[in-house]
Amino acid sequence: MPVVLRRLIRNPMALVGLAILFLVVAMAVSGPLLYPQGPWNMIGKPFAWPGEMPAAPLGTDALGRDILAGILHGSRVSLLIGLAATAAALVIGVTIGAVSGYFGGLIDDALMRFTDAVQTIPPFLLAIVIVVIVEPTVTTIILAIAVISWPGLARLVRAEVLRLRESEFVASCKLIGMGDARIILTQVLPNCMAPIIVSASIMVASAILTEAGLSFLGLGDPNVISWGTMVGMGRSDLRTGWYLVVIPGSAIMLAVLALNLLGDGLNDALNTRLHRT
Amino acid sequence: MLSRILSTAVAAMLAGAVALSAHAQAPVAGGALTIALPTEPTHLNSAIDTTQQVKVVAGKIFSGLVKYDLNMNMQPDLATSWNVAPDGRTITFNLRRGVKWHDGRDFTSADVAYSIMKGFGPNNGLVRSTFSNVEAVLTPDPHTAVLVMRQPAAALLNALPVATATILPAHIYDNTDIRTNPANLKPIGTGPFRFVEWRRGSAIVVEKNPNYYEPGKPYLDRIVFRVIPDTQSRGAAVESGEVDIVFHSTAAAADARRLGRLPNLQLTTDGYYFDSTVAFMEFNMAHPILGKAEVRRALAHAIDRKFILDNIWMGFGKVATSPIHYGLKQAYTDDVPQYPFDMRRAEQLLDEADYKRGADGTRFKMTIDFVPFGDQYAKTAQYVRQQLNQIGVQADVRTSDFATWVRRIWTQRDWMVNMSAITNASDPSIGVQRAYWSKNIVVGTPFTNSTHFRNADLDRYFEQASMVNDPAVRRRHFVGAQRILATELPVIPLVAINQFTIVNRRVHNHSNLADGVYSGYADVWVTAR
Amino acid sequence: MPTSGSRRAETAPGTTLSAPALRYMLRRLAQAPLVLLIVVILQFFILHLAPGDVADVIAGEAQSADPQFVKKLRADLGLDQPMVMQLGLHIWRMLRLDLGNAHSLGAPVMELIADRLPATLLLMVCAITLAFFAGAALGMLAALRAGSLLDMVISVLALLFYATPAFLLGIGLILIFTVQLNWLPMSGMSAVYGDASWWTHSLDVARHLVMPMVALGLFYVAIYTRLMRSAVLEVIHQDYIRTARAKGLLPLRIIWVHTARNAVLPMVTMLGLQVGSLLGGAILVETVFGWPGIGRLAFEAVFRRDVPLVMGILFFSSLLVLAVSLLIDLIYTRLDPRIVLR
């Protein structure tokens, strides 16, 4: 592991990504510390431009709420949704992919047809349908994003497991009578970690983008402020203050960029190690 | 010397004449008008639909019995004269001769009879209860229609604008299902414009009716209704001249005043008399805590209505004192109990009502719903949530789409507070009574009495007002009703909204009728670009 | 994506389909209807999870205060039948490609889709074409100058394009090109009505198409740039190419031919995978630009709980995705049958 980390740090792009991510986490942590009352308070006159009001360094929105408070608190929500949705998708995707790849045959066919079906429905449209049907809250948004994200991962895991199940490793484990579940969990999966980790990083980025898109369309949770919500709210007053959209929009872009850089870096670092073995 | 004086005088007169004619410009025939539609209509029959996008198009294709100027004086349209019997239970309309439907057939009293008894009468949500009084429409000859009513309906003569009391062709609609008749998508009317084309998702086009009964009109050759779903796009479109009219406050309100100040545009709030909408915060009276008037009155003090008017409605309107809009001068009064913005008083009243703060500072919890229309009600919900949190009422906002919201408020009734609004129309008997009348509590049917407010005195006031024709007597009853509404507070009235229209200055006569952009537009003309 | 098969066999690429490859294709074709069936059932259940139905919406819009009316409406629309019956009826109708009537719009679903689909297809095809060619060019350029400043700039640009949400990009483009410069129209597909020449109409549509196309396509430009870059790099690092370059020669033709072979496969596969996400992106772009396509129609349909319309659109887009992916598979198999049998 330390080898991978060292390789990662030597990669300048990955370093930039890590730095930005660190900043985002810092924002998330500092949010409740700097603005304990939350992002919803109306602190001053509406539509103040950044720099116009000392109390609100990034300006205020249509109802006089502090944009900086929104960005800091929003980072927690966006991160939470991104991580939780990805975690859920990982659980589902890895399980289905591993079972499908390991056991093959009819199980594989059935699971893959199901995966096909879910993948065939345009993902964003499916997310919209789910969120609208089941009332938009943070939980349902996480659920919807997880539902559209797991199929890709399942295929990836399946391909890896397919490759690994023919190896000598697994053959010898079977010979000594190890149970299937143990083989999958202790022998097969740990050797697939590399692509799963890389995928995870990309999936968090894509979850954040999807959440932003849903909030933009007015399908966010009305009781929390996320970056996507801020873009959605600012959109209706675009001509009056484009900073309302550009500031949270830049935050989204930076976070997604950072995650992609990290994913790329991880890919390089991990693959080199694989090639060595 | 004399000739010098004479020639100067003539020159002065000529100059004066030129200046005068520049002011009183004569209408010019020809040209096209483009109107921005915020949503694509589902069909074009305004008799069965009260949405803006249907009304604005249908109003040009059909005609009504009468028109109304900005002071609500009735003017002839399909009816050339009318006459109310002394007991108020019969109204006779004399109909215009020589009017033809767009398919060439003659307009007759049979069309009026159909429209009132089977068309908009039973089907238009706004004026159903007003016209439910009509027992029959007699048609002694093709140009006379006589309404026979069970009781006098004072508001009926105020309920006849074209986009509501739409006169439909009996020969096309009678004995068919009005909801699925294909003419809903290709309408045949008697109005100044004919339906020509519907490019789905894009635009609806209507063209001048060459057989329109007002000679020389309409002036316009064509009106194009462009579907522009995005608020910002609409503002940009009217600014750049791509569209001429953005109506019913469908440009960003924060942008509207800036747009109105541009040299090529103007902003007006005229022509929305039949809208007269009041935004409010309504309570579910069945709720154990909110069912108590003291609690409601306490909460009223926690809301700064001026803030909502200025920052959510951008100053377009006035602070409301009751669900009756101040524009309805014949009925409105502000001499009613009011609740000044005072957070401490709110807390004090809640303490007195025995809802003290618990150990965690919370008095009780609340869920806030709001009508998913535009973003003002969502913003109001957020604002109110903040205010309530500060006085110890732990509030949460809930988003629903339209279908869920309708079901929740009127059928499931699992709600506490709802941010919504009420369209008064042109008379409280039409728009307001239905919301507070105890006889209009119908679970499962939308836009009936949603709060389940019951008050015998209020019922009596409204019932009397709807049956009596004397304006002074009606006013007395309406004042009584407003006092009760302001005391019992089934809703906390917030803002009496003024809708606005942003129009390119090249368009003339766009808002000189009480129904403004929803009227026929036969008088509208445009200056060439 | 090719699915399982377990025998190893070698067939020279470029020959006619071998027996195992043919069997594979036939299997895929046979399984497609099954997949479609699962899709239909899934969609049906998701949509019926909803509280509130289209009868509420229609009643709401008519501001109708009549319980009888609502009840009759539900009966007319078949909404009062038991769930299983509705599902069965639904599947039966789908089989006959009878997508029914859109409850909230009173028009046949097929007609509505047919009306709006071309606009979306135009947008998608133009966006992906832009992405393909721009991405190929940029990727090639970056690879040939690997390690230089140009390469870095292109890579950073690609990352930026990848990270920018399409709707933000759309808004940004509008701010610059409509609000500031007034060069391009900000909404709709065409502004010309009445009689005008074919040429005028096309030019008008083209003007309206520029910004939405770029907003939708830039994300895919990034993907293709990276794909092309790594494909070209792989070719360049071959020994004989390196030798040639060391000698000062730049054998572009050879690079091109080998790259084409190397890159075409992943690029084409990527195309197949992106149809679904393109449709999703189209919803956002169509919303921002008021583009009259089925993306926006789908969004509105979901809000109006117009189940037949939503199902119709979902069905159609799934059909589209399936068709494209089968096509891709066919091309894939044709080009390299070995991969199929891994």
C-alpha cells in the first residue's frame, strides 16, 4: 500500500486532486464551526454581490442568505450524498458482480439480464422518475443515485472475478475445501480492489454531478442546501446575479475535477503495481 | 404684415396637427405578434381548463358574450345588449347577427345554450358554482338567449370573459364528450383569430379571421405563441425583441423592473382583474394544535409580510389583510383586525396558549407544504420555516409534485400548513366563497374548502352576498365576511399579488381590457419594426 | 458489452463470422426481448409506487370540484383496476407497440414521441459527432506532442470539460453568447414561421443548434480525447515507430492506420455505452435551452404523472439503447471475434 501512496504523491495531477479534496473536506468540517446557525438564516439585504457586504464575503441570495454559509454547509451535503450513494452502489454492484462472475451459468445469465435491463433505462431519467415518485429527500436521492450507478460497477467486478476464478489460487482453495463465500471474500475480491477503488472515485464524482442535476431541476431536498440546490435557486435570478450560479457551480466543478484527478492518479499508481506482479 | 401673421398661424396649426397625430396614432393593419408561453398547453378549450397557457390562446380564437373595459364596464361582444329582470332571476341576452364560426356555420343562441348548460357551466372550475344556479337557457329565436336561474346570481354578469365563459360551437360539441373532442386540439371559434398550426413543443400559430364581425379588425395578421419553458430565456427573449409579450409575471420578478425601464419595453400591471390572486398560509383546521385560533393568531405575528412582498414578490402587490384582493374595490376593506410583525408577541401568545418551549427549546413540530407553482411559494415556505424555528416551532418543508400535493391537501389531508394562493376572479362570490364556505367541504375534490373552515356567520354573509344585486348591500356582507376571516384566521393572508406584463413598445392596446392578455386582441396593433 | 462464453477459439479478424461468433450474436438477439420485458415490468412498478395519479393532475388543472368526475376519470383511464391486471394489459399493449394515449395531453403517445424525437435525435447526433471528431483530433494532437505544454493544456481542458455539468455549461454559454454578445438565440429550435425557403429554415435551426450541441457534447469530447490519446500513445510506443521518430521521421500514415485499428473499437463501444447518458444529458440541455425534444417531454410527463407517456418514452429510449448496443456488439464481433469468446 505505501508503495501505491508514494507513487500517487509523485504524480502532480493526482496531488492537485488530493489538495482540492482536502480543501473540500476542510469546508465540510468548518461549516458548522463557522456558521453554527446553518445556511438558512437571512442575514442581510438580498442580492448583495460578493464583496459588497462585509458580513457576507461571497454575497447573498434572493432571500438575503449568506452564500459562503451555503457553500460550506452545501459541501457537507454534496459529499454526504456522493459518498453514501457510492457506498450503496458498491455494496450492490460488488455483490451482484462477484456472485455473477463466480458462479457463472444460469445465475450469471439471470443477473446479467437484470443488470442489462437496469442499464438500458437512461440513468438520469430513471433517477428523475424515482425521486419524483418517492418525494425528494436526501435519502431518496441517495437511493436513486445508487440505483443508477451499480450496473457499471457490477459488470466491472464480474469481469475481474471471471478472470480470477480460473487462477491457481482459487483452484487450490477449492481443493482444500474452502467454502465459496470465503473464497470470494478473502481470495477473489481483495485482488479486484484496484479497479474497484478507481471506479469508486469516479462514482463519487458522478454522484455529485447527478445530485446537482436533480437539484437544478428542482428535485432536491427542500430542507437541506446542497451546491446543486444553490445552482437551482440561483438559476431563476440569473440575470440579476450570475454569481449565484457561478459560485456553487465552480464548487461542483472543482470537486468533480479533483475526484477525477484522484481517480486517474490511483489508476496509474495501482496499475503499475499490477503490471509488476 | 397680415400675411406674415397668417402664415405663422397656419404653420403653427400644421405643426400642432402633426404633433397631435403623432400622439393619437392610428392603428396600422398588418404585422405579427409573438407571445411567450411558459408551458405548452395540453389542449385549447378554455371552457374546461383554467390554466394560463390554455386561456391566452383560446381567448383569441373564441368569443365571449361580453367584454369588459378596465373599469369593469360591460361592452358588447357576441351579445349586443342584455337585460336583467327586476327579480334578478332572468337575464336576457340579445345576440349579434351575421356571426360565423371559423368553419362557416352560423353562430346562434343554441351555441350559448350549450356552452352555459353543458360547456363551461358545469366544467369550468372557476365559475362552476356561479353558473350552477342557471336552471335553463331558453332560446326563443336564434338571436336571443334567456338565462333562467333558481336564485339571483349577482356575480354572474362579472363572470363572462371569453377565456372563462367560452362560447363553444354546439354543432361540434353537443352529444360528444367535451374532454376528448378532437376540436380541443384544432379549435373552431368565432374569435378574431383562427387556429392554424401547432408545432408540438415549439409554438402555436393563429391567423387573422377574415370574417370577423368587427369591421377592419383584427389589425394583426398573425399571433405566434412560442413555448419558452425557462424563466431566464423568456426575459432574454423579450429583451432582445424575439418575443413581444411576456405575461402573467412569467419573467423573473427580480428582473422585471429593469426590463420595464429599457427604452424598447414597458411594464404594466393592468389587465389582471379576473386574476386578483392573494397568496396566503393556510392551516388544516382538523389539526389539534393548529385548529386553535389563538395559535394561528400567535403565528401571524411571526411573519413579516412586507419582507415577503418586497423580496419574494418583488414589490408586485400589497400586503394582504384578508383573502379578498384589494383590487376588488366593491368588496375590499382593510378595516379588519391585523397582526403586526412582532416576534416577541408571537412567543408571548404561544406561551399564553400553553405551548411553552420544552427543554430543547421546541414548542411543537410542524410540516410546511406549498403549491409547486413558480418558486415564490417555495421561497415563502423557506422564509416561514426560518421564522417559526426562531420562535420555537420546529418546522420542516416538504416538496411534492402537483399530483401528490393535490391529493395530500384535499384527499389524504395529512398536512398542517400549506403555502398557497386563491384566485378571487372578478368577484369574491366567484373565487373566494368556494374556499371558506362550509357547504363546499368535499373530501377528494381539489380546490374546494381545503382548511375545512366552518363558521355559520361567514356562510350567511357569503350566501347573502351572492344572491343580492344591490352593490351597497353586497359590500356590507363582504365586509362582515372579511372581519370574520381576519379574526378566525383560517389562513394568514400574505400578499395581494399584482401580476405584471412586459411588452415591447411597438405593441398597442395590449392591456386595455379587464382580462388583458386573455382577451381577443382584436384591437391590438403593432408598429412595423 | 460482450458477455460470457467459455470456450477459447481463434479466428482471424476480418473474416466472416465464425460459428461461435454467430451463435453469440444469435444468443444476444434472443435475449434482447427478455431484457426489454424486464425493463417494461421494472418501469411499470416504479411508476405505480407513486401516491397521487394523473386523475389528480387533470382534476387539479380543471380546478374541478366534482368527486363524480374524478371517479369517472379514474374508471375511464383504467386506474381503478387491480395492479396485476393493469400490468398484464400494459405488457400486452407494448407487444403490439400500442403505447396508448397520454392522459394529460389527450394525444396518442406515439404521435407525441414522433413529434419530439427528431429534435432530440438531431441534438444527440450533432453532439456526438462533434465529440467524436473534436475528441479524435485533440487526442491525436496531445499524443503526438506527449509530455509537452500542449499535451498538458489539452489534458487539463479535457478534465475541465468532463467535470462541468452540462446545464452549467449551457447557462454559461447563454451568458456569454446571448446576453453579452447577442450572437446566438437562447431558446427554442427555430424562430421562422410561415413560408420560407428550406435553406432559411435550416440556417435558422443551425443557429439554434450551436449552443445546445456544444453544451451536450463537450463532456463527450473529453472522453474521446482521452481515449484517442491513449490509443495513439500505445501505437507510438511500439518499437518500430520509436525507431522511426528517433531517425527524425514522423510516419503519420502508419500511425494513423494502426491507431485507427486500435482506437476504433473502444471508441465505437464507448458510443454504444453513451446513448443512455446522452439521453439523460439531453433532458438537462433541453430544459436550459427550451429545445423541443423528448427529454423535456419526459421530464414534464413525470411531473404530470402521465404514466402512459412516461412509460412510452422510457420504453422507446430503452429500445433505442438496446438497438444501438446490439449494433455495436455486431460491429465489435465482426471486427474482433476473439474478444467475444473470452
